[in-house]
Amino acid sequence: MTSPVLPSQGRVRPLGLAQVSITGGFWGSRQAVNATATLAHCESWMERLGWLANFDRVADGTTAPDRPGWSFSDSEVYKLLEALAWESGRTGDPAAEAAIKRLTGRIARAQDPDGYLNTCFGHGTQPPRYSDLEMGHELYNTGHLLQAAVARLRTHGEDDLVRVARRAADHVCRTFGPDGRAGICGHPEIEVGLAEFGRALGEERYVEQARIFLDRRGHGTLRDIPLGRAYFQDDLPIREADVWRGHAVRALYLTAAAVDVAVERGDDELLRAVERQWERSVARRTYITGGMGSRHQDEGFGEDWELPPDRAYCETCAGVASIMVSWRLHLATGDVRYTDLIERTLYNVVAASPSPDGRAFFYANPLHQRAPGRPADPDEVSPRAEAGVRAAWFDVSCCPTNVARTLAGLQGYLATADDDGLQLHQYAPSTVRAELPDGREVAVEVETAYPDGGTVRVRILADGLWTLALRVPAWAAGATLADDGRARPVEPGMATVRRAFRAGEVITLELPMEPRFTWPDPRIDAVRGCVAVERGPEVLCAESHDLPHPGGLDALAIDPRAVPRSVRGAESGEVLVRGRLAAPPDRPWAYSGAPAASAAGIEWFDVPLRPYHSWARRGPSSMRVWLPIEGE
Amino acid sequence: MTSPVLPSQGRVRPLGLAQVSITGGFWGSRQAVNATATLAHCESWMERLGWLANFDRVADGTTAPDRPGWSFSDSEVYKLLEALAWESGRTGDPAAEAAIKRLTGRIARAQDPDGYLNTCFGHGTQPPRYSDLEMGHELYNTGHLLQAAVARLRTHGEDDLVRVARRAADHVCRTFGPDGRAGICGHPEIEVGLAEFGRALGEERYVEQARIFLDRRGHGTLRDIPLGRAYFQDDLPIREADVWRGHAVRALYLTAAAVDVAVERGDDELLRAVERQWERSVARRTYITGGMGSRHQDEGFGEDWELPPDRAYCETCAGVASIMVSWRLHLATGDVRYTDLIERTLYNVVAASPSPDGRAFFYANPLHQRAPGRPADPDEVSPRAEAGVRAAWFDVSCCPTNVARTLAGLQGYLATADDDGLQLHQYAPSTVRAELPDGREVAVEVETAYPDGGTVRVRILADGLWTLALRVPAWAAGATLADDGRARPVEPGMATVRRAFRAGEVITLELPMEPRFTWPDPRIDAVRGCVAVERGPEVLCAESHDLPHPGGLDALAIDPRAVPRSVRGAESGEVLVRGRLAAPPDRPWAYSGAPAASAAGIEWFDVPLRPYHSWARRGPSSMRVWLPIEGE
């Protein structure tokens, strides 16, 4: 099965490239841009910056102290390879296939005879291998190599990349196995790479090595650092933790591996620990966008309820990693809360990152931009993750390749199968087909303008008796399911139809797409007295481009009694709310003995809101998701 | 005049050690603890960590690659020396005098023959001198040396420390003068050191070198760094900037020097630029505590209105530096807004830092602590600036010595003189005497329990016709001034009495000490729907120690219609407000289609509030200054 995650057991089974394809729409166009622009964009930047030549230098024995790139730049090449492998598998694109061979050749030459493969350590005057486990990212890089090899193995079969990865994995097992050095990597990733590579190859010892790394962590195994050991989740054993903390991408990659190991080992204690962490972290440490990471300082989670919109970090990679975790949990449990969060994160984090041309990206995804960024030079590397504008490339450029591999493999998140049928989770124009364990062939075609429209038509492609299950998102109160001309209300969760289907029949899910106010828990101090507006799966935002004067966002107040309404005929997703600009007079001191006077006399007007994922497309802007309520 | 700042001109003149002494009360006890505990505490930690031995190693030619401490550790020794010099001048304490000689001897031995003095660069295998102007802190260290020498020169006269400093200053002028290298230091401080050392010695060229450094900055003189050149104020010339940005201590030390240079040169353009920056930064980027610095990532200012209470950095050193700036501006202009801010910062930032025993310190001063910190080990160096508990020493330990030098010289901020009399700015049991330019002797004794009580009695100590001016803080609406038995209302600003005084007469200022609600500007998003409580100059806070259950602070809501009231007979500053614990039920997702239900049925109770500066004295706690309002 050509899927990034293939557990040996679970409540539902993923479907691969041969089973699911996205044929257009919101995600289809993004997959196409990814294929035609982003993949080459990433390769060209890594060539230009010498991140690819780093492999040649190791092979040629010409490493030098001025090696370009951070210690994790190898991983960007591997993530691009993973994206290329999914793309090649998806479309058979010869350009992708050629790029895979080109990159694999250069990587393979850099592998040491014992399997060690890294361009930053262990050659020439470089520091010795594994001399900086805290921050050196060696095992992290290898983990991404293994994920790339999994993609290649499942879409193509064994080749040089897979053989390189196998030698690298063996080297890791020899070095850090039960009889080896009791070390772990400061950035989790090797664990999720080993677990899946082990599943893909049937190599139990790789899964075991992932388990060893997981259980070795959390005992102060790494040296303390100023940010504290929670930064790399070495503060508490994963089985004991109640919540995610520290660096968000680290926490989430680690958790993804924990699900893999728990499932492979039938380790319910570990699975329950992860579910407990997911529950509290999603309930108390997650933005309305699905974004995770409240702090810039350590790109990390904050305390419970610490969710500042302006300083939200919400790294794109943390969105990708959150989806990795929730997908694994969904496969294990079938619980719809995980696929709900995946939808939210896809539309409001992953989709927000790339520009329409696929050549610029958001790294951080704040929910409130106070001052517009400066226009980015498409020919420059951005030194900063937080600029309020999308950048062509970053000094730390983890996000573009993470977006690329996610979009290239996106069809994998649309649907699953169980013993009696199909479950559709994400709605896009697509076809889904599967063979059930007893040999029944099930197949549907999905037609929808989602998320612009809420109608999802599922056309049956072959006769048969089976169960079709459609996810009704948690926000979709009032949804209906029409089967054979009769519509019935369906509750959030999975709406199922079990009957003998005939080819050509259509089951129609109607999701309510009226825009709606969404209120925060009062314990989220940073957005007290504010309301957000959502429409379908999209979080909306107000942007300075749409306001009468540029500083208007500081003065905007919304009337919560006036229901938000969609603009007919406007570009997709545009919504109006009633608001006014109620800036108080400037004073020499921001604090006073009486509440600010109300802004009587300033006229109400219709404030346009648009999908958050499209903000800053019209040039640098200020923006806010959470809208202050008049009178608060 | 034994004062840290002695401008050659200005609206009012500072008074020195011989003119002002604090005789007890809130600040008297803190000065005493500083003298008897903190000074020795700082020296002992720097001995233990090898920061003092770094000087011996340079002198002995035994510097090694494992040199302990950051590149700025020398400056801590200099700040301690400055504190010791003020302390020795204030009390004649032989222990302080002995420490000065002891430290000076070790420092002097490390000075190179050409005047260069630094333990981190330029010796043995260390990087060459001035090879990392961005982050190397060499000139920063020298600036603190010069400030220490100013203190020594003014309290004692020329000695080895002053001679060492003079050689170091000369070296800086030769190296970075008009014909030298066009560099600046990544951390401003040399400028303020040179300006005052120049004033103290009558060396015009030192002031000129300060001006050169000031005007050289802001043109991209330093290399760019990931945090951007605004981090070290090299993004914009100081004359063009409208607001403080980047690292707060850097911005404020730089600004202090700009006032010095502006005053010495009669450079009104520069002075106006600084006043403009002060105005916007204080109006829009300053916490109610006077604290500055909204971001942990760069210890820096945020955007306008970006003032999160939980992630407030409010570094103690930034409070010290803010006082340095405002004091210089007050001396130049006589404007009471500057001394108002000094009072606010003294009580709510500087006083918050040290523990009652003077052996532990806050580095960051957040206005909301969500989770209690872990108890600090008094024998351990804290690696973190943000721990929710005071620490004995820090890996970056700038704050303890900054508190020490500020407290040792605190009497310098109490009063000024002009041609016709005295101005009293900060109220403490004290004596103030001065000789006016025409020879009149003026002297008063101040008796007060401030800030516990609001009565300030000013007893005239000698007959004479002159003007007594008393600061009426901006918050003190309803204050009265009683002279000769007749009380009259006085407005915030300076309340003056000009007449022929007779020794023994008492003028009494009554400041209203009823606790009061204070409301934030609605543009401060992070505290919307909240109110703070202040009493006199003290900002109050709620602390988990005083609530029925430890998580109570997340659930606290205040009734804004019930006026806060002082507790009679309770420990100083305790105030009660009416509140209740209104925690909403836990939900799996923090965002919902309706506002949270009100917390009907949970009983109201009296919530004790205490001065913010005393929080976490009773052990680790959660705490908040901004209190959510019931029903918001």
C-alpha cells in the first residue's frame, strides 16, 4: 500500500496512491502547484546554497570549515526526496523520477563504508560523529532519510535510496542499540523514521530501536540547556507526561513515533499516554487554526491557556507534525476527533504557508499581525521565521520541504477502509477505491466545491453491499445526508449508510456553510472579549487591505449581535461582519482610572473577512483573526 | 557632587551623597540589606564561578579555552565595583572600601600596557580584540568600568580604578576615534560610560567619542543577525527613530547616553528625538509596572500595544536602565512625567527583584505567572531568566549587580535643586540639604511611612526664603498640601510653597492611598476585559497562596462595581476586592459557538491582593496583576 503510514493493526486502514486520487478543487490545485513549482524551487535553492554540494564534498573528501547550512540541512534534501517519491508515485512524472535519481546518486556517494551518512560531522576537520547529540541533528537527519526511503520503497520498490537508508539504519542500530551508546537525539525524528522503515521492510529491530530511543528519553539523558530539557522532551518519560511541552515540532515528531511503537507492540499504556497528551494539548494549548506553538523563544508550546494571537508561532512544520500524530491516532482508534483536527490544520496552517505560485512560504503562522511586514525579495534567503510575509527560502528552511512532502502525499489523508467499507474524512474532488479483506471491491467518486460550497456528492462506482461512512465535522451542526432522494439530519461524527449500492447512485452530504461566530474559552486571556468568525473548515480574518485606513485593525470593534453573512458572488470565502473603528484618543499613559469611553459617533460599516490561509497575498498587511467585541 | 549623573546644564540639578540620605522606611531597609548582604553575595558568586579569576588569568598569562562566564562577565565585576563605590561613599563602610581595593588590584593587573582590558578577547588562544563587535561585549564591559570609575572618582577621588579606567577610555578613543575603526558595540553602554567619565574628568574628547558612537549607529554598521539589526538599534539612526525597539536594555542604555550627549552639546534635535521615543514607548510599549520588554525571544520591546502579562519580560535591568533614561530627561527638562515613571519603576520593577534577604533576584518580571515555578536551590546557578522564583545567581547574571548599584546610589533619585530651592521627587524617611547658587542653605527632613501610608511630613531644618516643591504623582488625584495648618488641594505635578521658612515648621503632603481600579487602553489586546488594582505607587496582584485552591487564578473573576478596600491592621498593602472563581467546565476544544455560560452559583468572596513587588516571597506561586472582570 503506497501510504506514508502503514500500521500492522488499527481500527481503520489507510489507503494509498492506487486507491485515492485528488482530481481538482482546493487541494488539487495546491498539489499541482506543488508538483510544477515547489519541488523544483526547493531543489534549486538547495543547489544554490550548497546544501546539495555538501554531499559531494564529503564524497570527494573536500569538506571545509565553511560548510554552508545548519547541521540539519541534509534533512531538507531528504524531505524533498520524500516529496519527489510521493509525487513520482502519484503521477509518474519523469521530472520527479529524474530528480530522485540525481539526488540519490549524490547522497549515496557521501555515505561512509560503515553506513554513517552526514555532511556536518565526522569528516575532515568536522567535529566527531555524535559529539553533539543535543543540537547536532545527526539522528534527526537520518530519520528523514528513512522517511524518504519509505516513500520510495512503497511507490517504486528497493533502489539505491532504500539501500543507503538501510545501511544508515543499521549503523544507527549498531551505535545506539541495547549494547551501544545510551544516547538519543536532541531533535526527535529518527524514531518515527525507524518505526515506519521497520514496518516497510519487515525489520522488527528497527521498530525496537525506535522503542529504545523513546523509552531512553525523559530521564535527563541529554545535557541541560538554557531553555531547559523540556525543550527536547527529555524532562519526563513519554509514558508519564500529561501534555505536550517544549519545542512543538520535536514534541510532535516524538509523539508520532510513540503511536507507531504503541500500535506495533500492542502497548496500550503508551497509546493511552499519547491520547491523554493529545487531549489536554488540543484542549488548552492549541490555536483555533489548529496551530501549535505559543512561543517564539523556543518555537514551543506555552502553558495551558497561553495562546497569544500576535506572538503565536504556529510553525508550519508543527502543523505538518500535528497531522502526522492525529492521523496515526485516527488509524489506531477510528476516533473522528483526530480527523477533525487534521481538517482544521490542513486549511488553516498547511494551506496558509505556500503562496499561490508555490515559491514562497510562511514559517510562523500568527493569528494577529500588528505591523505589516516588509515585502520579501524572492531572490533572498530570509533570516527570520516571522516576517509577516511569505519568503522564498529561509536560513532555517524546514517548512518549504515539509509543505512539499505533505501536499505530494495529501491524498493519503482523504479516506480509510475497514472490514465493511470506506470512510471519507476530507472532502475534495477525488476518487476512492479499495478492496475489502473479503474481496469486495468498493469505489466512489466525490464531487464537491468544498470548502467554497458545502455540498459533497459521493457517486457509487460499483455495485455492492457495504458501509459508506462520511465524516461530519464537529462544527457542522445541521448537516444533512441525502440518500436515494431522502435527506436526514446527521450529527457530527461519522454518518454511515450501509446497504446494497448500485453504480451511479449518489449520496449527498450537505454541510452548513453559513459563517459563524466562535467564542474562546474565557481562560485564554489573550483573546478575552474577542470573537472569531469561521466558515466551514476555514478560520477567517480581517486584513488591513480591506479597511478604510491602514491602522484600522487597532481600532476595530465588532457588533456580536449582527450575524456574519457571506458575500454573494464575491471571491470564495468572503464574509461580512458589522463593525466600526473605535480608536480611543491617544494618551500619554495607557492605564487610567476609568474604562475607555465608548466610541459613539463613529459609523458602523461592513467589515470584510477572508480565509486566514489567504492573508498577505495582496502584499504585506496587518491582520487579525480574533476581533474585539464592541463595548468590551 | 557625588551623583552618578552630573550634567553641565539642565532644568534642575541632582544632589549627591552629602546632600541626601535615606534614613529608613521602605527603601532604607532595602539599602541596608543591599549593603549587608547583596554586595558580598555578588562578590562571592563571582569568585566561586571564576569570573574574578579571569582577571588573574590574563595577568598571569594563563587564559585557557575553558574560560568561565559569558563575554560580559567582566561587566558584573565593574557593576559590583560601582555599587561598592556608592556604598563606601554613602556609609564609609570599611568592608566596602576593602572590597574596592581588592577588586581594583586584580583588575588593574589584567590591563594590557596599551590600556586594553578584557578577559575574553585578545589573550592566549582567545579570539583577537574586537573580532566580534556584534556579540563580543568588549566595549560594553569597558562602559561599565567607566561608570564604576565615575562612582569612585566622585566618592573618593582619583585612585587605581580611575587610572585603569582612564587608560581604557583612552584606548577606546584611539581605536574607535574619528581616525580609527568605524565600529560600534553590539551592546550600547560604552556611550553612557564615556559621556559621564568625560564629565567627571572634564575630558571633552570622551564625550565626543560617545557622540561618535551614537551617530555611527543605525546605519547597518554591525552585521545583520537572525533577530535583525533592530535588536541592537543599528536599524535606524537614533535621531530618526520614533520609538524604542529591539533589546530593551540595549535601547535604554543607548538612550541614556543620547540624553547626556544632547545636554552637553546643547543638541536639541537629539533631545527632542529622545523625548519623542520616550513618549511613544511609554504610552504604547510599557507595562503598568513601568516594566519594559514584551518578548522573551530577544529580551525586547514588542510592537505598539503588544504587552502580554504572562510573557512580559520586563527585565530588572531594563527597569534600571529606564530609570537612568528618565532621570537624565528629568534633569534636562524638569518634567514630572519622568519622575512619575521612575517611582512606578522603582516600586514595581526594581523593588520586585531582590528577596528580603538580598540573596536572590528576579531577572524577568512577568505580570502573570501561570504555573508556579520550582523552588530555587540557593546554591545553584539558574540557567534561566524566567523561573517564577527568585534565584541566587544566573548564568547571565546582569540583574543582581544592577540592583546592587541602583540601591547603593538610590538617594540620588530623591531630590533635586534649582536656583530657588528644593524639589522632592521620591518620598522616603530622609534628609535633604543643599546650597543654592546664591549661597542660601536649604534643608529638610522627610518623615513618612510611604508607601504604606500617604502622609509625607517635610520638616524645615533652617530658616530661609526659598521654594519647596513636592511631586504629586499622576495617580494622586485628591492630594492635599498642608502648610501652617491650612490644607489645600494640589493637582498632580509639582506642588510648590515659596515663603520664608522657619526651622521646625512642617509642610505635610497627603497622598490618597485608597486602592483604586486601573483600566487598560483597549488596544492592549492581551488584557482586554481586565482591570488592575493599584494603591499609591504600588501595583497589586492576586497570588495563588491567597486563593481557596491552587488553580484558582485561571478561574478568578472580579466584580468591578465593588470598590477595592484596604485591610485594616493587615500587613502593609493588603487590599480586598470582590471576586469569585468562575471556571467554565473543561471541554475538548477551547472554542465554541456560544460565549461561555456565566458562573452562576459560585459564591462571591473577598480576594486578597498584595503589592506585586512582594509576590513569590511565600514560595512559588501563580500570580496575576490583571484581573478578569465578571461577565466579560
